[in-house]
Amino acid sequence: MLRIIVLGAAAGGGVPQWNCGCAVCSAARNEQPELRSTQASVAVSADGEHWFLINASPDIRQQITDTPSLHPKGGKLRHSPIAGVILTNGEVDAVAGLLSLREGWPFEIHAHERVLSILKSNSIFNVLNPELVKRIPIEAGAAFEPKLPDGSPSGLEIEAFEAPGKAAWYLEGIADEQPGDTLGLVVRSKADGDSFVFLAACSMVTPDVAARLRNAPLVFFDGTLWRDDEMIAQGLSRKTGQRMGHIAMEAAIPALSDSGIGRKVFLHINNSNPALLPGSPEREAAEAAGWLIPSDGMEIKQ
Amino acid sequence: MLRIIVLGAAAGGGVPQWNCGCAVCSAARNEQPELRSTQASVAVSADGEHWFLINASPDIRQQITDTPSLHPKGGKLRHSPIAGVILTNGEVDAVAGLLSLREGWPFEIHAHERVLSILKSNSIFNVLNPELVKRIPIEAGAAFEPKLPDGSPSGLEIEAFEAPGKAAWYLEGIADEQPGDTLGLVVRSKADGDSFVFLAACSMVTPDVAARLRNAPLVFFDGTLWRDDEMIAQGLSRKTGQRMGHIAMEAAIPALSDSGIGRKVFLHINNSNPALLPGSPEREAAEAAGWLIPSDGMEIKQ
């Protein structure tokens, strides 16, 4: 069995986003605090005791405080159940939380060389002492078992695959897009084979993506936007979802309708996405198609 | 008049700190949530409408959400009352929050060249579009008036002075310590001359520091530790306060007892500091000496 906790469900900026006055952000600040959501990250554990985070969001300190499973074990002066962080891309909303995991606790960072090179070239990440916090390259297609701080096996097996996406946008114009900028992950319990697929940034359902997801028992999938041009239509941005490397829900839902996926969960949901609002036609359409819009702290057993 | 809001009162890591099981952090997680505190930052405004942050803590998103004065103005799709950020050093707990101020809102960053060079050499800060977010060098001793996004005057006058401290520790061994690594600020309302001194990182009360603080109507002062060796004594670290560039409260209180300061507020208080606990002998000693231990969200008018 795998235990999975949605630490945050929102896309970059979160809900509410600091400078956004859209209907969803305004409601989240005031009359509907239940709409609040921190930036996307999930925690996964094979033993319920040691946890690996998939991505480290800027909200990580708040997420850890709000998640009892991630609190230090009673009676220890320095401790964390967090044994490692798996990074699937180099965007700020996926890596900035690493800066909050300082203070001398050993854990592993697993990321593609493309993302490790970002960490290396940004000296601020040296707050994580490299003797305590190992940086380990992920190779697409090569399954690995992340280790616990004492070197013992975690009971998880992770295989990454290259997903259609784009490079971190603060590197646009500096670095070309290359395979490895965006990864999907297949995460398995070694004990019983239970598994899920994590693909929270994906620009299209290619034949390869469809094959990866086919008959998966549980999938976390890119839920950034409902409609490709919604941020333009709402006057929030000049960028389409495609330009940002994200397929729209209204395109993903039909593309994955016959995929045989067991449970389908959207993640990395932008504040512009009307599916965030319970009762909206978009939310109802997503739920009718078997998709879950999670809230922060939701636990899923697989 | 100046309005000042304590967005966060805690030192790096906050209370609770993610991997800390000390008495204060454990109580803050469980039976005493009122002990929770985010990482140090204050917001200041001369007009109650436009605000400048002193330092940008990793908890900035949570701090903005919790502070109605910093919410977007009603009826605007994209807006923030935040007109600028003044950085007093380059530590993670002072600069990481900049990464959360992305999304296309214009504001100014004011910092010493030493700190600007850190931002420049870390490409991740390019998420802040340099056309929208101007980086302006602070020169010690040269008073300046930060501008509002439309170019109009803010009504604030800020003069920085070099404080005894140390370089950001992730640069240790790479960069030598130099003047400008740690700044104190004198912040004045141009309209009526009301002012305060911000000096939340300071390793000793030198004659120059004493002169800066003498007869100041309001001072925010380094409150990291109660005792220089408390982190060693508690088994939390091998570093003294002096090694980290912080004077202990028990040394600062007598050193500033005859300084004629109007209101004395400690800031950047570490979770190891027993003065955090209401009713502790250390808290009572600090309060008896006229010092305030603030909580997040506290507003001070000056």
C-alpha cells in the first residue's frame, strides 16, 4: 500500500495569489476560505513513517506544519519524517521550497540533470549542505529506489519518463528546451506493486503519454487550466496554456476518457480555472467524467 | 504617521521549524498554536495605502494572505498595495520571498550592491521581470525616497547604515565579509518626521550602533537568541550567536538600557529563545526592561 497526501493542489501563485483580484482569489481571501490552496506538491510513503515529497513548493513550511504525518517524531530534538524530495521540473513552484528544508537534516534530492544544473548554478541552494543533502540524477527509464537517511531502502520504486512540456520560464532565452525539463513519474510500492502516475505538468496527451497512463490505478494529472485561452479571456495574462506547457482540462478529459485509469486526480490547478469552484459547470463536468479536484491535506491510499 | 505591521517575528526556520522537536516548536505545533510565528519581515506605509516590505521572508505568501492591508484593492484584476521591498541582508530568510512576488506586478527592490550581486548571480530571481521589478542599489549614508509603481513619491525617507554582522552563510568560504552585508535602516515619514530604526541582525552594540539608536522613538532590534550559547546548550547547533552574527538579548538589554529609545521591539526571534514563551523568566526580564516580543500581524503606529 502507498499513502499519498496532497500537500498542495494549486498552480504557481496558489489560491489566493498575492496580487490577484479574480473572483476565485477574492472569495478565497474573504467569504470562502475553503477555496484556499497552496502550491502543488504531494507526499508519498510506503511505510507510513518515512515520506518523500514530489516537488518542494514555496508553501512547504505551511504545508509541513499543517500535516501531522510530516512532523518530527516525539522526543527527538531534530527529526523529520521527510527522507527525500523528487523534483519533476525546475519551475519556482516546484523547487523554491528546498530553501526551507535547511537546518541540518539529511535527505536526498532526486532530479533530472537539467534541474540539478539549475540548483548547481544558483548558489542560494547551497544552504542545503551537500554533505547532508545528496543530489542524485534521475535518468528517464531507469527505475530507482530512493534511500532513507540511514541508507536503508524506502520500499518505493520510481521510474521517470520524459513528458511533453517546457523549460523553466526564468531560463527562457538562456537555455533551449530539452528532454528532461519536465518529468512524469511512476511510483510503486515494492512490497505489493501498488502504484500511481504523477504527471502534473504536461502539454499534450501524446501516444507515449497515453501509453504511460493506460490502466494506471491512480493518476495525478496537469489541471492548470480549464480552457487553453482562459487567462487571456479573463485579462490575467497574454499566455495560452500551450505556451506555458500545460494542456487544458477540457482537452485532457476526452483524451483520457477511454484510458482505463482507476482514479483520476487533477493537480496544479490555477486560480483562473473555474473547476476550482464547487458547483460550477466546469467542476460538474470534470466530476461527471470521473475526475477529482483535491483540496490541501487530502489523503489518498493506493 | 507611519503604520508598521509585523508580518513575521521569527528567525530563520520560523516557529515551528520543519525539523525541530524542541519544547517551543512542539508546543506551537500542538497545544499552543498561538506560539506560531513566521519568518521576520515588517511592512511599512506612510499613507496606509502603499506598503514597503522590509525583507521578503519565505513565508511571504502566507503573510500577505493573513494581512488585509496587503490584499489587492477591490475591483482590480491584478493589484497589490506592495510598492517595494527593502532588503537588509542576503540570507535566505530575508530574500527567498522575492520568488513569490512574481506574476507581473511592478515594484522596486532596494538593496546594497552586495545583496544585489547575490540576486544577479542566482538566475532563479529572474522570475521577477527586470522591466517591471527594478533593482536599486542602496548606499549606506545616502537617504532615498522609494517610489510608488507610478513613479510618484512614497512619502518615506530611508537611510541605511552598515551594521556589525556577517555575510549570508551559504556564501561562506566563497565571499569575504564586507561592509554592506548587513544593513540597519532609519525609516522616516517625510510629512511629519515620525521615524523608526530597523536593525534585526546585529552582532554587537558598537559605539556607532549605540549612536544610531540613541533617543530613537521606536527600534526593531535583533532578538535571535536569549543567550549566546543557547543553541549549543540545547543540543540544536554547534554555533554561537556571535558566530551567526547575532548579539544575545541578555547582552543587548543592558547595552541599550540607557539609550533613551521610546519603544523597543525584538524581531527575528529564534525558536530556541525562551523569551518566546509567555511567563518565562526570560520573557519577564525582557518585558521588565521595556522590550516587546511581538506576534505576527501586530500593528504599530509611529
